[in-house]
Amino acid sequence: MGSLGTAEVIIILVVLLALFGGKKIPGIARSLGRSLNEFKAGLRDEPSSTENAAPEIEE
């Protein structure tokens, strides 16, 4: 698959502006960035979190 071109990015930005308005977009971008950072941190901590996982039930 190809990457997004300039025209596609502009169309996405216009749609976001129409849906959410200019004042809400910075807050949405900020929360999206925080969520992405937490997700990446969760991926780094994955080996320790699998130790607490429920054991598999064998039949």
C-alpha cells in the first residue's frame, strides 16, 4: 500500500475540521498523542504483564 499524499492529507484535515470544529482539534490531537504514548509504554511492559495473565484451562 502506498503512503498518503498531500491531497489526501488535506482532505482528511478538512473533514476533521468540519466534524469537530477548530477549537476541539488541538484537544483531540493531544489526547490521541497521550493514548499512543500509553499504548507504546504498554507494549514495552508486555513481558511483565503476561506473568499476571490467567492460566490456560486444559480440557
